[in-house]
Amino acid sequence: MNISYNWLKEYLQFDLSPQETADALTSIGLETGSVEEIQTIKGGLEGLVIGKVLTCVSHPNSDHLHLTTVDIGNGEEPLKIVCGAPNVAAGQKVVVATIGTKLYSGDDVFTIKRSKIRGEESFGMICAEDEIGIGTSHDGIIVLPDEAKVGMPAKEYYNIKSDYVLEVDITPNRIDAASHFGVARDLAAWLEQAGKPYKLTKPSVEGFAVDTQQGGIEVIVENREACPRYSGLTIRDVTVKESPDWLKNKLLLIGLRPINNIVDITNFVLHETGHPMHAFDAAQITGNEVIIRTMPEKTKFITLDEEERELNENDLMICNSEEGMCIAGVFGGLESGVTEKTTDIFLESAYFNPTWVRKTARRHGLNTDSSFRFERGTDPANTVYVLKRAAMLVKELAGGTIEGDIRDIYPVPIERAVVYLSYDKTKKLIGKEIPKETVKSILNSLEIEIENETDDQLTLRIPTYRVDVTRDVDVIEDILRIYGYNNVEISDSLKANLSIQMPADRKQKLQTLISEQLTANGFNEILNNSLTKKSYYESFETYPASHCVPLVNPLSNDLNVMRQTLLFGGLESIAYNRNRKHGDLRFYEFGNCYFFDAAKKSEENVLAPYSEEFHIGLWICGKRTHKNWAAAGEQSSVFELKAHVENILKRMGISGNQVFFETEQNELLSAGMSVKTHKRTIGFFGIVSPKICKKFDIDTEVFFAEMNWDLLMKESEKQSVRFSEIARFPAVSRDLALLVDKEITFAQIRKIALKSEKKLLKQVSLFDVYEGKNLPEGKKSYAVNFLLQDEEKTLNDKQIDNVMQRIQKSLEEELGAQLR
């Protein structure tokens, strides 16, 4: 949250520098990450001056450029400037960027230089709105009123202010400090205990008055659980226009975009008091009544961002007599917002149930300044004050008359929490005895009322804005942070023993082992969110959307289901890195995948349809090696990925003779293989489908492997460590050229061969595949090497021939293989 230093000092007079203020806030739990000097417009319009166009003629070498002379009031010769704006003319007052001026566009910086344009020299630039950051128009140059003074710096003309902005990190429990006055109130407590002079002033609303007692829009609260308090006020005959500079500058400094005076006032009051507000166009409130209620399931509603949303029956809505106008506490509606045509407004200041707001915001994937505060708990006692504050600003900046009394529906007031504080417990938890008078002084500075006091205990009434304080330990924490953590000494008698014993977990050990192996081979580990988009799984049979585990209250529509595969998270990581010019990537990830199978539903076990698996994923894309003096660069390939898969299996003790690769039919892959053992499929690998890559804006091949780690563990557990002497007797190699049907895979040949000879056959490998001329149609040729070895004696020709004949016969009978 951004806090303006100058704005803060409007409520709290004190003598700390911006950096000292940041340090003080950090010491009391409002961690301040940075202090930045900033202008309301980037660059502060330095180098820009008001000028007058003296002459303007057509450029001799262009049909759209003009040659101008501009007086910038420096007493020197007018500047010659080439200008391409269609609206430039002699006699105009304009904004001129002189040579050396820096203009900003986002993170880009453009420096004005002396230049020659179509043969004519130019010594500056006449500026448009968007070029200097005061607007978005680029239709032409800025033409100022005749009263504009030639030679005046543009920063003075536009009243550009400089300030310091403190970036305060508000923890979820400290929503009371999510405003300028909230920070000022907390800082005042610290100044009190530090003995530093200060004066805290809350903006007064004593001048508030109703102009007309009669009339006004009525309020009806139908759902009082979701809306315990609702306050509203009608103001007629307002003028919606641009906000004054002081208001626009305040909003710009904290990163908000000014819209119009009414909307800007509600944003100003929000960041002043921490209490969200909303302004409705009263002309859109049909029936002259505001109704707070829920709406039927699947009702359509268009929000301010022009998105149509489908409402849930538990979404609280602000309605007129016919339809919804606003999602309560979250987001306004498109039709009921204030525009330049608005003349009458209805101001809302309410207290909504935090749970209702939080669930609605999550359901629709919305996170607004209002929902951020409402879902953490605003001050229910503050609604009328905030309404009066905003109404007075509206009358000051937009005119109008207040019609009717404030409508304040608050049937069951929320009581202030009562906490009993023991001095003994305070000493025990803090580790130091703080004087009772100091404790009471701190409580008083925090506006915590002491209702009753004994020698041992205090009875306290907590302010309604401190929703985080409900127990004595919460109060003790407040006492400690204001007293100062650094003021509590560590006792010399304090002793501690730290003992860490890593669990002997085989799964974790193997995971670490494989991580080290992959890292040594150039891989980087990634960790993606197990929540993902349901849309990723549309139109897939391997991972159908119906098998996704949905979230009841998703954080957003981009995170609405649990993942079934690691693939998509890795592709997001690849796309992110490639967009930042990192194209040669090796990733691996360990993570859970989740599945739902409706066919397994059971009344006895509600979890029966759900399952969870632990997977490992590998991704490779880009170049395997780069061009150097010794070799040309080499692209990665699916065979490189296969080698890494095999190395993982070997490292886990799963020998090559137990693993088979078969063609994988999988929509995720344009070509792929499944990884199998004798009894189960443990994974797959291949080339990711180009259609899928295109969805992620990846324009290169991606190779992906995914294996079920739980199944790998089971296979690994079966393997016993066997020790044997290095073979003393020579191995014998034999080759066969086999003619088989095109559908036959090498994995099938290897499997049959190993089954035919279990003792002497040590290895079966493929060294050539041929398809083409001189072969019968529908056939292909495999050149296969067989390695034979007897660990007890040297093999003779007869033994070798017998083994090869047995293998050949098995291949002929089971696969129809023929020798070429």
C-alpha cells in the first residue's frame, strides 16, 4: 500500500524525515519496504516550458509537416521547431520540450535532441498530452488558454507536486492501518511512547448539514446477516467534472488514475479513512429505493469492466426495485456508475459481513481496493462519519444539495470486544516487566479503553476498528510493538538447544538423488501451482475436463481446478522464460496431480471418486549445444529426453531389461512412447503437440516426459542390490536383420528375445531401421544386436547357435519376423 508522506502529515504533525518515518513504522509492525521521491507526473515535467507559436508555415519537403518559430520567454531568439501536428497554428500557447528534456513513456525514456527533419533543423518539440503524461490524447498538440504565461515552467503551470511515497506492507490482520489516517493513528501511538512532539487531527464533519429534510432515496436491507449496517445519502444537482489539481495529485501519487470529481472523492475518502464507499447515479435507482439482497442463481450481471458475470445465490447485491446495480463490497455495475451526464447521486457507506465479501470476491476472481478491506473487516462504527466526510467534499467540489436525512440501517449494533489483561501474563509472554503506568499509557495511545482495573488485571474495551484484537495475547502483542522489541533485553540465563534430525525417508532420499542427477545434467527445478485452468483440459480424452477436481471458491477463473498433469505448468514456465529471451531450457518438477472419477462415487465414502498421485515431469526445448570452434550447434531431440528418462530408471535401480517402450496414443503429444514394466505403465514421453504449444505462444519444439513417482518407488523397492564379479569370460555379439510388419516395435522384439533366453542373453539393442525400396509393402527392417555371455565359461559356437536359433524361432512365431 502506498502512503504519501505529505498527505500523512495533514493528519499528524510530527518532525520525522521520510526515512525516519519508514523506520518507525517498521518498528511497530507496519513494515515499510521503500521510500521513493516521486512526482505526480513521471519526470516532474522538467525541461518543459510554456511557449507561443509566432509563425507557422508548411514544410517545403513534406505535405504534413510544419515549420514553426516559438518564443519560450527566455529573452533569446525564438526556437525553430518542425511540428507534425495537424492543429498547430500561429498565435497558440503551447507546451515546448527543449533540447535535453527527457520524456517518459512507461519505462522508456526519450531525450529531445537537435535534429534535422526532411532537411530542416528542429530545436525542440511541441508536445501532445500523451507525450508528457498529463493525458492520453495524441490527436494534436496541447493548445493552452491565452492567459498561459510564456516562459513559465510547465511543472508550475500544471501544479506538479513532489512528495515521498512510502510502500507499507500491511499484514492481513492490520486492516485498521490500510489508510493514511490509520497509519497516522498508529504512528501517533509510537510518537507518544517515544516522547516526541505530535498532534493527531481527524478531519472534522461538524459542518455537515442537510439542505432539504424531505425526499431522498430509501434503503431496504433484506439480508441483515450479510449487511449488518448500511448508510446512504442522496445529493441532487451535482456537476460531474474533472477534479481539482490537489485531489488529482493525491491520487496520482499513490498510483490511482483520476476519473471525475465524484469517483475521485470516494477513492480519496477510501485511502484517507480506510472505509470503502460507492457512488450511484441516482437516475438509475428505479423505484427510488436501494435494496440490499441476494438474487436468483445464474442471474447475469455486467460489471464496470464490461464483463458479464453469472451470479451465485450467495452473492450479496445492491439493487434498485428492478435489477442489480452493484456486487456489494466488491465491484460496481456498468449501468449505475457516475458519468459526466449524472446530475443526482446516492452515496453508499456500509459494513458488509467479511465472509460474504471474501467468498464472492474469490468466486468471481475479483480483487479490488474495496473487497481487500471489506473481506478483512472494516469499522462498523465509521459508516456515518465517512458518509458525512464524502458529502461535504461533494458539495465543495461538485455543488448540489443534500436531500433528506442520512438513511442508516443498523438494527443490531456491533459491540466493542471486551478483553481481560493480566499483568503476570504480560510479563511472562514479553519476558520483561513493563511498568503498569507505561502499559496503561500505551493502551490509551492505542485508543483501547480501560473499563476496570485491579492490582492484577485490566478490563479493556477494544475499538471497533481493531477487528484483529479479540484476546489478551493480541493486546500484549500491541503493547510490545509500541514499547519496542529492541527495548526487551535477552536474559543471560536464557538457554536453548537446537536439534535437527532428518527423517530417514526413502522417498525423499531418492527424490533428492534424482534432483541432484538432473541438476548435474543442466536441468533447473521448477515449482508450479497445483491449481490451474479448467480450459486447459477441454477437448482432451486422456485428461478430460470431467476428471478435473474443481474448487468450490476458486481464487480466480485461471485457478479453478486441480491439475491432472504437470505439463501445462511447465509450458507456462517455458513461455515466461522464452518471452525474456531464455530459449534453451531444461526443467524438472516434482508435484502432485489430482483426479476425479464420477464412476467411483460412493455414499459410504465421499472421497472415493478422488485420487492423488505424485509425479515427476521433464521439459526440454531449444539447443542442446551451441556452435563453437570445435563443433556446430545441435538442437535438442526426443532421443535426448529418452536418455534422461532411462538414466532416472537406472539410478533408481530399475534395470533396462525390465523396462519397455511402446507407442503412446496421447493427444498431448504429436509423437510419443509409453514407459512400461512387465505389469504396469509408469509414464510417457514425447514431442508436445504443436497445437498445445501454440496456445502458450511457444514457437519451438518442446519435449516432455511425465512419470508416476509412486509407481517408480514401488518398482525400485522390488530391486535388490546384487553384487557380482566382473565377467572373466568374453561376451559374444550376434546381429540379425529382421523383416517385420511396420506396426511392430523394437520393444516387442526385445521383450520376446529376453523371454526366450534368460541366462545367456545380456543385452538387446537396435542399431538400424530401414523402410523403403527393395522391401515388400507394409514392411520394415530392424538391424538388432544380441550380446551373449556366460559368467562361468567361454561360450562355444554350438551354444551360441542354439540360443540364436531359439530367439529367431520365437520371433518368427510371435511376430512373423523373417531374416533378410
